[in-house]
Amino acid sequence: MSDLALAVFASETGTHLVRPPSGARWTEFRRRFDERAYLADLAERGFRFVARSAPDFPPLLRAIHDPPAGLFVRGSANLELLARPAVAIVGARACSGYGSSVARSLARDVATAGLVVVSGLARGIDAEAHRGALDTAGATVAVLGCGIDRDYPASHAELARRITADGLIVAEYAPGVEPAPWRFPARNRIVAGLCAATVVVEARERSGALITADLALEEGREVFTVPGEITSALSAGTNDLLKLGASPLTSARDVLLSFGIEQAQEAGESSPLLELLPASADEIAQKTGLAAGEIARTLVELELAGRVAVYDGVYRPTS
């Protein structure tokens, strides 16, 4: 039995399969499936397929209880990228400005340290995680919940192009498979399965990011969550994860230490904003004339790097 045949059959029938099914439909499909011709067509379209039984299939993903039959792959990077130490950064599609800045800064820091950033190409936190890795020319992998030939959402076509220039986009679904609600939770197990650690930045109570975190916890992987305001709906899911055993994330260093990396390069070490502290963001804006968005991004980077702490809206240096 071919892993490729199983993957294509599952895609065409809309089923979730770990092992070959029984029945006439599968038997007939196997009889007519031409693997050599299918692989040739994939290659002509710029896609690859790595089978679950192949030596270059990512070992962490193979270790989950329901690994895909294989992965369809798009992008120029070597398949070795899928086996490198990786961290998933996921969260709400309708995220806050703070969540967006945290995701991008965190991804930038962990990518700079040599880790691969994995996410789902979705709006919000996912997209910012990919962009953060790309900001520093780091490695990033996007996992689709549809066919490998689709950019979903379509508005992220340019982001997908940037990812494939040096990284990879992967999917368990063959070309031509349309997005469907049930495919995204299935996609999330691959996001978690590729990574030794998962970070949830912001999530509502029923967010799909919580599925990714739950799957990671079930597999015994490290899960981090960014604590949030107890009055914010965007923090309801992340704060609940803390009760389930997730580790609070206060800086990129928390993630890096779980990989045995001593410390990230301290973001903003020479930032002139440090000389203005203690101060609120509004006070910094009045003193510098900088845009509020630029100040917010810098302060988030400094906070993630452990350089500043905020109390009652006032930012203070930690040393």
C-alpha cells in the first residue's frame, strides 16, 4: 500500500485516515491509481510529497497518535527544515494590537535563535508569527487546512509567496481540496505535531488555537501561553490554559530555555526608549514625537526580552 495513494484517497473522499480502509471503493481506487503519473504531475506543478514511511518525514510528526499518510509540500527549502527544532506560534484571528506585536516579536526572537516558526497562515496571530520570522530572514513553515495548491485565505497570497521563497508550506491534502471547517482542527494536529513547543498568544474560549494547544499537551509537548487581562475575551482561552498546566510566557527566553538555548539576543538592548523610563507610553510619545504604533512595538519587544516591566501603565527598566 502506498502512502501517497492513501493520502490522495483521503483527500478525494473527504475522510480522515491513518490506515487503509476496507471496502470496494478503496479497492477500486487502488486499482486505477497511477502513482508514477501522479508524482510527475505534482513535480510539474512545483509540489512534492513526503511519505510517512520515508526517512525524511519529520520524526516528531510521525510520533503523534494519528500522523498523516504524508505531506504535500510547496517551497524551495530542503525537507530537512521539517525536522529542525521548531516552535508553533498560534492564536486568535481577530487579535488585539498587543497580541499582534507579541506574536511578531516572539517569532522574530526565536527565529533569530535558530528555531523554525510554524503556524497556520491564518489571519491575526498566525500571519504575524510568519512575518516575524521573515523579518529576521528566519525559517518558517505554514500548514494549510486545504489543498497544497491553495493560498488560504486568498489575501495571504503574497505572504505565502514570501514563505515559499526560503521556507515551506505543507498540507496533508492533495491539490484541489477546498477549505472546510472540519479540516482546520485536523490541520492543527500537524502544527502541534511538527513542534516540540507551542505558544498560544491570544485565544477566546472556543478558539481553534486551543485545539492546537490541547493536542500538544496530549502528546507531552511543551505548551506556553501569554497571560492576559482577566477582563479580556481574547485572554479567556489563554488564561484557562494556565489552569491546565501550560507555562506562562513572559519573554522569548522562556521558550528558548526549553530548547536548551541560554538566551535570545536581547531585543532593544540599545533602544533610546530605555533612557526615558520610567514613563507611560503616552509620556514617551510626548517626549519623542514617535508614532504610537512604533512605541508600542518597541515596548513589547523590550518586555518580551525582559528589559522592561509594566505596572499600572508605567514602563520601568528591570535592571
